[in-house]
Amino acid sequence: MSHVKCICPTTHCPDVRISSLHDFKLTHYESPQILDHHCDQWYWMSHFEVTMKRPDLSRRDFLRSAAALPLIALQLPPSDPWDDTRAILARIKEPVFPNRDFDVQRYASINEAIAACNRAGGGRVVVPEGTRTTQPIRLLSHVNLYLSAGAILKFTTDPGQYLPVVFTRWEGTELMNYSPFIYAYEQEDIAITGPGTLDGQASASEWWNWTRNAAPARRRLMDLGASGASVSERVFGEGSFLRPNFIQPYRCRNVFIQGITIRNSPMWEIHPVLCSNVIVRGVSIDSHGPNNDGCNPESCRDVLIENCSFDTGDDCIALKSGRNNDGRRVGVPVENVIVRDCIMKDGHGGVTIGSEISGGARNVFAERCRMDSPQLDRALRLKTNSVRGGVIERVFMRDVTIGQVREAVIAVDFNYEEGDAGQFPPVVRNIEVRNVTSQKSSYGLLLRGYPHAPVSDIRLRDCTFDNVARADIMENVQRILFANVKINGKVLNQNVTQ
């Protein structure tokens, strides 16, 4: 379903009439279409295929009547974009593992137990109660790494143990770098489950202090990505100070992460890349280091994040699809993502899209979440710029309860990092926020587009924002709908076209 204007050959749509609805056959399609317009009214409308049912209808009559088809559409009940979640959820399924256990105590290392499990056709690799220190873990197909109650896996802080380098992404650019703490490449049916804990042992003196020395390598990586250098030439690792992610399945299918606790990560905690059918359920993340995003699906499709708790040093959830030229080269969006029943505490954003979003993002649904912390900056956050580019569309949030956020309930920022310094104006359109309440914030809306690329088609319905300290900022925004929106007790019902 798209927010579109009706097509008409005159300046007043109500003047157009159709003689008989029986002259046409209308076939409904799920995918939306945005149409041009000649009048000033906005409507919800589906995408219809029109064919003639009466062969004797003249071409002139057909063209005159076809111009009024949007009026026919207006007589039909509009569908709800949330209806699309049924099809997404129907595709997302937990992987199934053989009923076999492999106790890590019987093997020299966790990786040996995983290899044995994989050779046997799959099963569960069990980490029993107790504290163990481990090297990086390489997950293989058909293996469920299970952390028992009371099990704590501490990952070594020796960077040399995360070599040799592997094919990975770092802040949206592909490269060869340190292995993530738990890594899988081109595997299927993999899982990390159980009530145990993963401890990255990062601290001010381990991993997090690398931020002081990473700038030269980061610039070199960005330059290599911009030049289109092959990934085999982008070799980093030792001496680069580019921190590894915690969990990264790369080009995997059927990824299941459930029940675990993650703490003290070097940077991004859960980072599936180019994966499909991903479930993150009942995970608790408590990690407050720099760039400590909680869950960052990147260029993934069909993702469910539910019943998780995030207390992080950066975005709680951040959807991504590659950075700048390298993201456009890979060209895979993040799409069909459902976030529900999560708790967000500290973080830069509760549900965030960007900034590494050059491949685009679409069909994002967030519902029934609770967000509350003076250290949580925003509830819904979209960040990009004209170097990143990308199309962000069809983003829907409903039934979210916010205690307080430090900055804004809804933020769209086209001036992030480089700002308007590139040749790829971003697109943000078709965003709907419904039945969201907030008890305290600096702004309700903080929206900043470009004069040449405005943010467009934002809809707020049945929302209440109390104790908002400052007036909304809406720079270079087109078409905002307020329907029964209450800000500091004032009810807004207006369509701002700007």
C-alpha cells in the first residue's frame, strides 16, 4: 500500500465520473505503486491492473473512464501495511537440528567439537556450567552451539588469536580483517542458544582503547572501497586497530540466536551480513563500549528480532546495507525485518536505520517495544547523507511505549557525518508511526532533509508525546500527516504539504 495521489486529466478530481463499474476488471496486487498526480488531494490506494471487460467500449470512452479509476479505488477498503508481516513471518522458521549432543569437555577445543558435530550430520554442541576462556569460534552448518545455565564463555583478549584474517565487513565495507569472535561463512542451519553468557572481556584497556589508533586504517579502508579495489587487496588485521565484531554469520541461511546474554563486546554485538531467515529471540545485551551496537542485520532478508533486551553504548538495533561505493557495489538492501516486544534502555537509537545504508532498506516493522532511559537518544532513528545515498522506505512503527528519550521520538538526519558532500542524494519516504506514546523528550520530531532531496510522506496517527521541551524541527520535509496526534496536550489533525 502506498500513499499516492490520484491521476486525473482535470484540476478537480470529483468532476471525473465513470459510467459503469462493470466496464472494467480490477486485479489487486500486493506490491505498491506510487503514481503522479494533477490535483491536491492525497489518498490511500492499491495497485490495480485494469483490463476491459466490454469489447464494444470505444477507445475514447475507455480512456475517459480509466482516468477516474482512483475514484473506484477510493470506494474499496484500504489494506493495512502491517498485513505484509503475515507473509514475512510465514517464511521465517527456526532451523531443526538432529537430536545429538557433543559435550565440549570431550574435545580439545570448542571448534573441534563443532567440527565433529558437523561431520556427524549436525546436532548440539553443549557448553556445560562453568567459566571457560576460548579462542574465536567458527560455526559450521547444522550445528547449534548451546550454552547451559551457568556457562560463561570468555573470549581471549590476545588479538593474535583472531588471525589469520577472514572475509568480513567493517562498518559497511568488505575487507580481510580479524575474525569475529563467533564467525560463520556460507553456512546454513546454525544456532547459538541457551541461558549462558558470552563475555568479550572488552574494557577501557582491552579492545575499546583501539579507537584511539584506528583512524588511519579506517581512512585507508574507506579509500579502497571508494576506488573499487578488490576485497583481496583490502587486507588489514594486525596493526590496523579495526576491532572485530562479536557474532557475525556471513552469507548464511537459517540463523537462530536465542536466550544468550552478551556483554563486553569490542564493537557490534550481533551482525548478520547477507543472510536470510534470521531469528534473534530472547537475547540480553549489556555492553557499553564505543560502537557497541546491539543487533545490526546488514543486507539481510526476512529477519525477526523479538523479546530481546538492549542496554548498549550505541544503537540498540541498527539496520544496514553497506557503506558508500562498496555498499552500492554489493547492492543488497536490508528488507523484511520485524522487531517486536523488545526492551531498549541506553543507546543512541532504539530502532535505527543507517548510516551504512547505501544498498537501501525497506519493509521494516517495529511494534510493542518499550524504550526508556535518559541515556537513550531517540526511539526511531534514520541517518544517512549524500555520500551514503540509499532508499529507505516502508518503515512502520506501532504500539511503542516510551518513558523518556534524550533527544527526539522520531529523528531523520541527512547531515550525518559527511553531510551533503556526495553525488547520491538519499531517499526517505513512506514512514508511518502509529499509537506511540512518549512521556519525555527534547523534541517530538527532528527531521532534516535536503532542499534538493526532501524527506517525504511521513504519517503519525494516534500518538501522544508529553513533556516535549522544544518545538518540532522539520527542515526540507514534504507531506507530513498528523492524525489525532497530541503533543503537550495539543491535538493535531493536519496534512502539512510544505
